[in-house]
Amino acid sequence: MHDSTRLEAFSDAVFGFALTLLVVALEVPASFEDLTRAMRGFGAFAATFAVLYWIWYEHQRYFRRHPVADGRTIILNALLLFVVLFYIYPLKFMFTFLAGFAGPVAGRVPVTLEQSRLLLVIYGLGFAAVFGIFGTMYTLAARRAEREGTATPAHVRHSRIIARSHALSVGIGLTSVALALVLPSFWIGFAGMFYGLLGPVHAAHGFWSFRTAARAPDPGAV
């Protein structure tokens, strides 16, 4: 077992590098027209930043709950960072493409219907990979804590709830991929809109988990 401090520091550096890649991709405006054109791309930049921040938040939340890392955690963390770095440009491309439907934007990308199908597949696989790794990390950490007796039953149960929540995100991502592959081109947009279920599904899962935890017996009760 290893203290996760160095692992977290390295991971934060990689997240910072991913943000640097995101910013470096923007050219310095050479005229006012270039500036206004770049400002129209703000939405895509903000959306990409928000997703990256979400992943970073989930990462730091995991290590706050499980500050000790074993070999499997180190490997899974490396896979997570690899996916983040690999997907930063496809993610920005995706949001630039989506922003194009709202009007002219900087760097608007021409994409055919069949290319948009592949774009949704790429995004969905990256989305599923990120939260699949998080879910696996939580599952392994809960098993380790239960086996070694290093956490309370409530702590272990909460980690398993989080792992199940991430599994639901994986399911939604993979379902979107499946829809992108099988839907007719005219209905391809429904594969992207499927991510709108994230909020309701996680809300329902949280409510159900809270009810189940409230009915669970207290191991400390006499």
C-alpha cells in the first residue's frame, strides 16, 4: 500500500496539462473580428472545461475517501489519465460541433450525418471508459476496506453506492453508443439526447439508495 499524495500530485499535473492543451488550441486573435469569432466559441470551451472539471472533482473525491493506493489503483489511475489526455481534443471537437447548431461559431466544423454517428460513438466510449474506471476503483476500494477492516460499514456501503452510480453512467454512455450505431441517420440526434437521462437516473438512484440505507440494520446497535 502507498500513500496517495504523490499519485494525486502527479494526477493534478496531468489534469493541468490537459487544460493547457485546451487553451493552447485557441489562437491569439490578430484583429477585432478574430476576437469576436473566438468569443463565439466560448460555449464549446466552457462545456469542455466543465466536463474536465467534473472528472477532476470525481478524482479528488475518490482519493479523499480512499487515501491509500495499491497497485491496481495506480494502474487504473494511469488508465484514467490516459483517457483524459487522449479525449481532450475529441471532446472539444464534439462541443464545437454541437455549438454549431445554435448559430455560427468560431471553428465551426462541417460534419456529415455518418461522421456525426462516429463522433457520438467516440464520445460515448470515452465517457463510459472514464466512469467505468471510477466505478472499478470504488468497487475495489470497498472490497479492500471491508477485507482489512479499515472503514466502517457505512463508509463501505457509501463507496458501493458511488460505484453503482458510476455503473449507471457507463450504461447510459454505452446505450448512447448502441443507438448511434443502429439508429437511422435522420434520428441520430436521439443518441446524443440520451445523456439527458443522467440527471433523472442518478436522482432516482440516489433516492433509492437513501431509502435502502435508512432501512439497513445498524451493526453497532445492541
